[in-house]
Amino acid sequence: MTIINLVLIIAVVAAVVTGLHYAVKHKMNSVFISFLQYFTGILFLFSGWVKAVDPLGTAFKLQDYFAEFYTTCEGTFLNFLAPIFPLLSQYATSFAIFMIVFEIVLGVMLILGDRPKLTAWLFFLLVVFFTVLTGFTYLTGYVPSDQNFFNFSAWGPYKLSNMRVTDCGCFGDFIKLEPKISFFKDLFLLIPAFYFLFNARLMHQWLNQSRRNVILFSSTILLIFYCVYNFYWNEPHVDFRPFKNGTN
């Protein structure tokens, strides 16, 4: 499976669901907006789920990021931020579970059209956050291993070996993406993110607010339990790890 194949599959599923939506309701504020809601919502559901089956993998990836941010900030004008990252690293597992649950619940909000303005802003901010992470990681490919990121005069040709974090962890162990590919993916997602911000009023909505609240609250509780189950009480029930049982 490649990222292109995955995106195409999700796009086809989103198109089918959009068609079924129209067949059931016979009305849409905007077919394009509804398609984007389903596309981004399904994408977030899937990308969140493949991380939820192994939250520790995401926690380890966050620790890689925190360690690199600490090294980058130390001794620079951002030195005051450096002490934050070792602290965050201590709570990487809790932070990972929060991010995973937030991503999946946001996917549900997009599909249901819950609180359009809030959903649009949350989606935009999360995509910007991901873009900063993957953009930073991608740009470290231009920074020699013995140089600080902010020493711009020392930047040289792009080399994969310069990467401080070689995989963004966006899809857990299901798909390994080079930071460059992941960065361009996030730039692509900024398109619907901006579109939602300016067209939130056109987003479709399913069910009434009270029913959506029940779905979102229940989803949050079940997802937290699911994440904890997959690392605290048991091995991942769907194992995408390269060292899973039965792998030579």
C-alpha cells in the first residue's frame, strides 16, 4: 500500500458516500463541501485508527520529536522553550492517546457536520500543527548532522541521511512516509482546511445536536479505552509493526 493508493481508495469511498447521502436526503448545501467532509473525515478516522492499535508507537515517535526540538532550541533564541520538551517526553504516552483520540473524534465531527465553525477551526489548527512538524522534519534534510537547524548559513544539499526523524508516524506502522512526502500531504490538506474555514455554513449536518453529542462523547470514552487496551492490557489486536509475530 502506498499513500497514493490510500488517498485514491478514500476518495472513491468518499464519493460513494456522498452519492448515497444525496440519494437519502435529496439535498445538499454543497456537493463539493460534503465530499471534502467525507474525504477528510474518513482519512482522519483511518489515520487515527492505525495509530490507536499501537499508541506506544506514536508515543515513541513523539519522544523522537521532543528530543530533536530540545536539541534545536537549546543554545538558540528559543532556549527558553527547551526545558518544556523533556517534560513533554515524560508524558508522551498520554499525549499520544490524546492526539489519537482527538484526530478520530475530529474525523467523526467532520462526517456528521457537528458544530461547523468549531470543526473547521479544529481541523485547520490540527493540519497546521501537522504541517509544522513534518515541514521541520523535512527541512532538517538540508541541515548537516553537526549543525543546528537555525544556522541557516550551514544548510547544504538535501540528504535523507540528515533527517533527525526519518518517519513522521502519520499512519503508524501501516505506511512509512518520508517526511518530504508527509509534508506535501499536509500542504495538500491545507486546501480543504482553508476551504472549510470560509465555507463552514455550507457543511452538511447529520442528526440533531443532542444525538451528535451522545455519539461524540461515547466515541471519546470508547477510544480512550481502546487505546489503553492496546498497550496496557494487551498487544495490538491488529499488528502493523515490522517485528510482529510470524514475521521473519
